[in-house]
Amino acid sequence: MRSITKKQRISALAATAALVVAGVTAGTAGAGPAPQGSGAGSGAMPVKLTAAQHTKLVKAADSADAKAADAKKLGLGSKEELRVKDVVKNKNGATHVRYVRTFDGLPVLGGDLIVHKSKSGKHTGVTKATKADIAVGTKASKAAKPATPKAKGSVAPRKVVWAMEGKPVLAWETVEGGTQKSGAPNRMHVITDATSGKKIFEFQGIQEGTGESMYSGSVELGTSGSAGAFTLTDASRGGNKTTNLNGGQSGGGQEFTDDDDKWGDGKPGNPQTAGVDAHFGSATTWDFYKNVLGREGIAGDGKGAVSRVHYGNSYVNAFWDDSCFCMTYGDGEGNQKPLTSLDVAAHEMTHGVTSTTAGLIYAGESGGLNEATSDIFAAATEFHANGSTDVADYFVGELIDIRGDGSPLRYMDKPSKDGNSLDSWDSNAGNTDVHYSSGIANHFFYLLAEGSGAKEINGVQYDSPTADGSTLTGIGIEKAQAIWFKALTENMNPNTDYAKARKATVKAADDLYGAGGAESKAVEAAWTAVAVK
């Protein structure tokens, strides 16, 4: 990962674009791949866990004895402590424990590691964000301590160990609040050297992103309450809730209420309509992660999230915010095109999944991977939903018409068609806006799932090129999404770049379908086709 420059600041608008994605249809695109997990390594698929089962796994892994045993096995120093962030369990009984670290009580940013164990508990490997030893002095220079920003929502500096790249150093992390130019909240994390005061890095914490819906037609909704007082609260999905900001830009929003549990009219003039789309999107994405990938809820703990609609005035964006564990949606140009289509909702919720697993930093190449992950699982959610009104495709945000000309925001088959995104990797990828560098992984995923060249899927035409002139045959979206999810949750870390993503996905394919098999070779070929080697 490269140090970020001022030019690399992530704009809220770009982030919004990332969350916006297209239609819904077919459970499997293309020629119809073999069932997910049907290969030689099907036992490497994640097992479906209830929230209680996931919590039990995390609690066991986070016990003092378990952490001490892992720390000893890893040869960590006496000042280093581990804290469990997540645990993934495979069908074959293997587990993957994701840890964050502290050093002498200070958070180690970039100290993440994943301990891999067999069913018997034997260590089978470790994936580290940094291979460097964490050994720094913890006394900071008073002169180098930054002042607390005055903007609303700012957070006072805290001492941390910065280990994302190079030699770990003592640093200050300051969060600058306020509002971005786009109107989205600002959560700019600024890392400065605790000795010299020099800025090391910065990244944005805001990742922009029966009812009658505007985009998905008539849909069923999970609601609560009784006649005269129904609310958009889905008790069957962890309490997912949708609220109305009514033009506000802060707070939790007001509950939507309805007398007869029949919501919206499919038109933007009815405030409930945007609520219907957002609530439906939240439920559909929840079902995809639970039923396909075995993850119940964004954090795997069975707890729902809040969707806030009608943010600001003519706000052409949407975003995910870790601080409130919520998705927020603007109403678009003239408050007539709310950014609440299914793919947008899935994109935003996936930012939450990434945050609670790999934690890909929202800058540089890792930021491009973060954005692409949201696009990838937005498309996967659409294909799983198999909708008839919002037809599944490999475009991003075509229904919300963010450009005003009916064109998609992004194209996964040929990302450069949007005028900005990268079709393939080059040495400047880490200095490119994350919404445009995401094109590398989006293109990889399309090629892996569907192959190269001209093709029609669900009535939509595609024509995907390759950087090396190769001709590729896809393995199907079900296998492709399984590989990406396993790589994300078991082998990626906050500072994963494109070269490391290639290794992570090859390993995932080896584990799922057999080492050196057709799927692994397809993964390698697809990365080569986007110039990632």
C-alpha cells in the first residue's frame, strides 16, 4: 500500500457512486455453473451459523487461555495483546480467527492477523497484515500532538501504532468531523508521526454507496406493530429498521408508521416509497448473506442495521457509516430519484461486512478492493434475488440514473466505459480514486464469472476485453462469489493490495475446489487478464 497524498482524499460523491448498482434477476448468470461448493474442496465452504453459534465461537476464541495460546504459538512479545474481531468456521470444521492487536495498550493499525486452524485445533497457518515486529517506544513528543479539530463530530487525537506499511511507528490518529462538499458527513482519519508531527496517511471513514417500491415493483416487507401503528422494523432479520430523516442530516430519523401495513405507491412523491425500496434492499441483502454465504447479519451476530432515507435536499448519494452502523440514502436530483435501488442497498450493507471482516482501508489499492467488494456482492445479491422488475446485471446504478442520461454509473464487463474507471492494473492504481481503481477487481470478477468477449445475459449485452488478449471462459457467478467471500473473510487484511488479492483468491479457490484445479486456473487467468500478476 502506498502513502496517501492530498490528491487521494476520497470524496463522498465517488463513494456514493460505488454503492449504487443495478437490477435483479437470475440466480445464476451465464451457462449455469455447478452448484456452489460442489468441487473437491466443498468442505472449505463457510458453514451456516446462527447468531448464537457465531457469538459462541467468538467468545471461545476470545477467552484468555485461547488468546494466550495463539500469542505464544505466534511468538508475540509480552506487550502485545490480541482481541478477536471475527471467526469463520468451515464445513470441514476448520476455523479462521481474525485478530486485531494492541501494543502496550495502544491499538496497532495494521496489526491484524488471521490464525487458521484445523478441526482438531492445530495451527495450519497465519495471514498477517504486516510481517514486521511491533516494537516501538510509546512516549510521544508533546510538540507533535495535533490539536482536536473544531468541526462537529471530530474526535480528539489518540495514540496508536501505525503498522500498515513499512516499519511500525508511534503515531497520532485524529478524526476530522464536519461535512464533505457533497453534503455527506466527514470522518477523515488523519495519521501523523508522534515524533515529527508529519502526516503519514489519511483515509475517509464514510463509505458513500407488501409495499410498492420505485425500483423493484410490489414487494413483501418485514414489519412490526399492529393495525394503526405498523413500522418498518423487521424482527425476523435482526431488527433491521428503516427511518425517515425528512431532509435532515443527522440523528436516527423518525419511524415510518402506517395504519394498514400497505406501504408506498411506487412514486417518489410518497415518502414511504423510498422507505419501501431501502427496507426491501436491506432484507434481500440479509437473505443473500445468510442463505448463500452463511453469515447472519452484517457482523455475523444476527443484529440488524438502520436504513435512513430522505437525507438532505437533492442529495445525489448514499453512504455507509460505521459509527451508527447504518446506511443513508439521498433523494437524488430534484428529490425525484432516491438512491434506494436493490444494488445500492446491497453495496452499502457490504461495506459493513467488509468493515467487520477484512477491514480494507478506504484509500489506495485496498480502497479500490473495498469498493469492488461492494459492487461484487451487490451484483451477486441481484442474481440471487432473481427479480422480474429490476433485472440482474453486471452494471452499477443504472436504475437511479445518477448521470441523468440513463447510463449506468459503472460497468463491470468493461469499467472504462464510464470514462474514468480502470480496466486493468497499472503502477498508478494506488493513486487513483477508489471508485475508479475498483474497476480492476470488478473486471476481474466479471471475467471470472462470465468470461471474455461478447455475451448476452438476461437480455443485457456485454463485451469484455482482456489486457493480454486472452480468451476466457467463466466459471459462473456462484463459484466466483464463493471464492471472493472466502478470500475476503479468511485471507484479506486492511492493507491488502491487488497482488495480495490475487494470492488470497487463488488460495480460496484451491481450498474450495482443489489445488491447481480448473477454478484456481480460472482465477489466475482472470487476474492476468487485468494485468495483476
